[in-house]
Amino acid sequence: METGILEVLLVNAKGIRHTNIVGTPSYYVIIECGSQSQRSKISSDKNKNPCWNEKFIFDFSSFDCKMKSTYLKCKIMDTEFFTNGGFVGEAKVYIDGIITEGTKHGFIEIKPAAYNVVLEDDTYKGQIKIGFKFIANKEKYVMKNQESIVVEKQPKRSICGSIWRTSWWKFLFFYNKKINSKDKQKRK
């Protein structure tokens, strides 16, 4: 049974429509992939260009991998005081090719690229930057992540201990050098 993991990197958006009449806009993104849906944090940038730099992971079963016309939908929403959020625009990215190539080669990574944001009236305004990584073997991906966690959890040495070890060796090296130079002088 083939399974896979799609990792989506949501970077930023530029030139999107501002729905707030008063105040600074704060955006978030709802990412839908098949039947799965995830929500981003609220943008950290107070300027007109929201920035997220956030990763999302979607699991794919063999059924999901074999489905044609698979796409990822990113709905950009604006936080507002009296409502759940105002719709700003959305971007649809067809990921069938990414899944096919990733399944064929075991792994594929697409660097972040800009995708057009479509408004409610089907016009374009702004772009959203998204990157993709597809790993065909889910078990291998999980094992790799567990190994990296184990490597990171190795005990770290203290700075004082490192200084002590280097000082001790320097002392022995220079002390030994002084003894050897005195022996050479006595021999002459």
C-alpha cells in the first residue's frame, strides 16, 4: 500500500486586496487538500504584505495518491472584529503532477513559488508564495524525523568543560615543550 506525505510551506503574500476599512489588516490562510483542512497562524507583518513562514503536513493514502485532479486550495481570510473573517481571495494549485513525480521517484521538492490570488469576481489581485515537498514512503519519513530528534537529544557539553579540556592539553603540550627544550640545552 503506497502512502505519502505532502509538506506545504506557506511563505507570504504580496499585493492582495485589503478588506479592512479601518485598522491594519491581519490575515490567515485556510489550506484545504482533499478532505483535510488546516488553518495558519495570523500574519505577523503589520504592513500590506502578510508573512507566515509556516509548514503544514497532509497525509495521503493510496486512494488519495491515485486520485486525479488533486489540488490544494489556499483561502486567504482577514480577521475582523465582528465576524469570523472576511474572504480576501484564494489560490488553487494542482498537485497531481507533484504527487505523480514524488511517487515515481520517492521524493520531490518544489521551491516556493508565487501563485495568483483569485478574487470572488474571478479577477486576479496579488500573489501567495507556497513551496511543496512530497515524500512517497511515509514510514521512511517518520523514521528519518525520529532519528534527527534522537541526534538532537544527545547531551551537550558545557562551555566550561570544553575550556578545561583544551586548557589541560595546552598545558601538557607547552610543559612538555619546555622540558624538551631544557634537555636540548643541557645536551649542548
